[in-house]
Amino acid sequence: MIPGDTVTQPSNSALVKETENTTIHCKYDLTSGGTPYLFWYIQDPSQAPQFILNEYSEEKDIPPRFQNRFSASHDNVEKIFHLNITVAVLSDSATYFCAVRPTL
């Protein structure tokens, strides 16, 4: 990330019941211009963050734990990158992070 570029996630927790769907949002701002390259990570308790997907991930590139349930959508106008979770399961309880890397 270039100095001045930012990502902002809501600081509150999301309470989702098992089998429900949810979306986590990440707003970004690139002061450097360029095209954003966006990522989502998950961090389980006492573990290092693990890559989930980026906006260009194909289903086969997503770790098996998240396949067929996790997807991303990108609103270029509002500069928001969404992580969509379908049919939540207990093991989805974790901390989620988004990251941005501009490509010029």
C-alpha cells in the first residue's frame, strides 16, 4: 500500500446465525490513483491471517474451506469491496481483513 492509501472496515462485530448469509464491507481510498487490487483475509484465534480471495479469484483458487460459499463483489463507484458469505457455519467465526494494493 502506498502512504495515504487507506482501507476502512466497520469496527463493529457482525452477528450472523448459522445457515444465514452475510456481507462484510471494506471501503478504500487510493490517493495514488491507479487501479486497486483488493484482497480478503481471515484470522482465526491464535492463528496468522489466511488468504481467502481477491476480486479476480476463480473458484478453484479459493481455499477449499471457503469454496462455494465465499465470493466478492466490487463497487468501483463507491469504492467498496464486499465479502459475501453464503450459508454461514460456526467455523466462519473469526476476524476478517481487507487489503488493497494499487497497480499502476
